[in-house]
Amino acid sequence: MSSYLFIDVETSGFGDNAAVVEIAAIPYIDGEYLPHYQSYVAPHIGATMDAKAFEVNGINVSSLKDYPIKDTVDSFIKWIDNHEKVFTIVAHNAKFDKEKLYQLFCRTANYGDFVTKFRFNHVCTMELAKELFKNKKKKPEGFSLAKLCKFFGISLINAHSALPDIEATVQLYEELKKMKAKDLPIAKELTYLEKRRKYMAMDYLTINPEGDIYINCKATKDSDAMSFILSEIYDITVSDL
């Protein structure tokens, strides 16, 4: 059976330079939800620090110094390793959470850990909800986590705090599963040829006359692109343990 990791991150603002300041994760392995992980994270030097973001997530900025970024990432990786699984990430607005987690791993020089511990694909409960309600007459007021929780009667206390958000996402996922006769599909996966056409293109790679391959800046900002490019060039692959 597949191994899923439900994740939620809170950030210090918006944009690529915003820092992850809280991580929460719940594993789902062989049909069973296991104990969660939760930790705050000290922002990297020079990170975007938006006061409005901290008003929303309620995190005390001064307390973040007690959670050094490198130590926290190492503890999170150790916790993942204890499960001896490679995970598919599940999140509400999964693209955002996955990319922020990828940036965090890159900032602590743990890129290799990211591409070997998480699968290329992911599951997004927001996109799943949009798809499932597409032809329904009765729909939620919107597809934010809060509005979907209200529609399904899921308790969401301390919204925009990572652990309550991820616990609500787990319940939402279970409600969405009930809407289909079969298990929810993983987010649409590109075929091998589609990935090759997309990620082995000139905007991701540069090849000089001698045949040397250089990975462009655009690729380093895209975890899916880097996972595929490394698997093609250096034979770094991810497989279930």
C-alpha cells in the first residue's frame, strides 16, 4: 500500500524569500494514521518577515530562535527516516506546501534528502475537492480549507496553525474519499515522455558545444523538475523501501 505524508507549513510571508516557520506532518502508512510531527523553525538570514503573516498564524517571532533551522530540518529528516518509507506528499494547496518544504531543505543543504524521501507526485485536497464538486448542485462557498471544513462540519480551531490545519486536512481527505466509490486518485501524473519534453528543455538545461550539461536557475526552484533531471542525468532515483 502507498505511504502518504500529510503536511502543512506556515511561513513568514509571501514569495520565494519567505521562510518556513512551522512544520506539521501526519504519516498514513498501510491504511493507518500514525503519530504526528510538529516543530517551529527559525527563519533563514534575510528572510521576508511580514507582520501580517504572523498576525494570521499567531506565532511569536522571538520564540523562533529556540528552533535553529538546521537542527529542526535534521530532526524532521530523522523522524521521516524512522518510518523507513518514501512518501507521497498530501496537503491542501499541495504545490505551495511542497515547494516551501523543498526551499527549506535546499537552504539547509538537504536537497538530496528531499528527492529521495518524497515521490515526484503529490495529492492536493483543494484540487480534488474542485474536481469532485465540479458537477454537483450543492457546493461549498469556496475551496479554502476553512470553507471546506465548514461545508463538511469539520472542526477547525486555530486555523493557520500548522498542526490544527493538517489534522483538518486529514478529516477533509476522508470526507472526499466518501464522495467516490473508489479511493481518491493521486494528482494527475505526466507520462515519462511528457516529463522529458517539459523538463529536459532549454529553459531548464543548457548544453555547451562540448556536451556538458548545466542545470539552469529555473530548474533549481522547481522540485519536480530537479527530481526528474537528476534521475535522467545522474541516475538518482526514488523507489519505495
